[in-house]
Amino acid sequence: MDKIERIKELKREKNAVILAHYYVDGAIQDIADFVGDSLELARKAKSVESDIIVFCGVYFMGETAKILNPDRKVLIPYYKAGCLMADMAIAEEIEEFRRENPDYAVVTYVNSSADVKAVSDVCCTSANAVKIVENLNAEKILFVPDKNLGSYVAEKVKNKEIKVWSGYCPVHQKLTVEEVEKKKKEYPNAVFVAHPECKKEVRDLADFVGSTSQIINFVKETKANKVIVGTEEGIIHQLKKQRPDIEFILAYSEFSCDQMKMITVDRLLNALEREQFEVEVPKDTAKKAKVAIEKMIEMS
Ligand code: 13P
Ligand code: SF4
């Protein structure tokens, strides 16, 4: 029996559900029961009734699923698949900021550890960050950890004082203005779509800025026949399915998240066979982080 068939069989036998982010390999997106952006995946994880959730994504996504649905066994096929940006903020520093700035509310991007979420007022994703900051009952906000998404939010929400943390996604950060201009010159009729984790100068060149799902929705409707993609290459798998008539051009040649690519078909198979690697979040941390994540879901 081939590996994909065996995965499907194990899934049925063990009453498991596979959730996957758009940045994992296309073969995994195709086996998954549900593929989505971070917000959709969090919502989906919360509603799963199967015994096991296998989360094909990076570690913080598995943690969020466990926090929202603690009675399920949550597995991640490779526990070393972490988000590089999530490591750029630690709870102790956020707590110190809070002690020194008690008038600030802390809004934390879900690309963060459970520890950091636990010391935050509310979480957000790239799909709802503007809405959350706009509607939060606070005039002063610390946005953690992504400085690029933070600056995007600050551009949109003009009536609040927004400080941004110093984190960033190294994969999105690498995209330069020069690279985008080069691609635009090469494909003059193409539209350029970008994730808000890109630098401001890059976002300013975009025809559309949004989360992975928002980019997919934009592309579904576009009249253009060429699209320059300013986010991780895994998304092109879905974009091609939606619009086989469009030519997709990656904004730079190595726009790939090594962490997401650690999730392979072999590791997914092992995860189901051996029921590894189980995601656990300490109870006290989970309880506090859940408040911030649930508040995000309520507000979005
Ligand atoms: P989305 O929420 O847009 O899917 O983004 C997740 C992510 O990790 C972007 O780098
Ligand atoms: Fe984290 Fe960047 Fe990878 Fe997204 S693309 S998971 S932000 S390292």
C-alpha cells in the first residue's frame, strides 16, 4: 500500500483529522481534511470532535489547537518545526514592558509561543489584526512580535498609539523592493500580492495585501492573467487549483519556509502510526493563553 493510502487508512482507524497550513507541501495539503490560514485553522481546531488532530504546520499552530480543544490528542509530525518569528518574543520581556507601561494593552500575533500569549490581552492573526486593534478597548497598544504586521496595523489604525516589538519573519523579510521591481519589469501586466509580514516598502508596491486566505480570495476574482506572489511558495499549490488559467511568479526564488517544509509525508505517516509528537501546553499557561485566543475569535 502506498504512503498516502496508509495515511488515509490510519486516519479512519484512529478517528483522526488532518489540518494543514497553506505553506506545507502540496502533497500534504491534498491529504488534509482542512487547509486554511491561521485564523481558519484555529476556528477549525476548536470545533474538531475526532479523537486526534494531526496539525501539519509549525509548533505554535499545534499549541493553539491544543489550547482551544484540550480534550483532543494534538500531534505535530515534527516537533522541531517552529516559527522563527515566534522565537523573537519571550514572556519575561513582555511582562517587564507591562510593569513599566501599565496603560498599554498587549496584542499578540498568533505566531508566538503559548507563554507569550498567556501574558497578552488578546491575540490576532494577519487576517484580523486591524479589526482587533481597532475594536479593542484601549488607546495604547503594544503589538507583539511582528514589526511588519505591527506597522501595517499602525498605518490602518491612525487614532491609537501603537508600539511594535522587534520581531519579524526572516522568510518574508528577505523580499526586497529591488526584487519586486525586477519582477514587475519582467511581467508588466502582473498584479503583485503580498503578505503583511513583508516590509513596508515592499507592501507599498502591492496591489493587494492580506493573509494567505485573503490572498487566495483576491486571486480567485482577479482579471489579471499573471500574479507575482509575495508570500511563501506553498500557497501557489492552492492558487493554481483556484485559477489554473493564471501564471504565478514567486516574488523571489527561495520564498520558502524551511520550518513548514519540515512537515513531510513520511513524518505525517509516522505521526499517525506512532501517535507522535504530542503537543502539550502546561495547564496554567494554557488557561491564560486561551483567554487571549478566545477573545480574538469572539472579536473577529
Ligand atoms: P496566515 O495567517 O496568513 O496564514 O499566515 C501565517 C504565517 O505564518 C505567515 O507567515
Ligand atoms: Fe513563521 Fe515566517 Fe515560517 Fe510563517 S513563514 S511560519 S512567520 S517563519
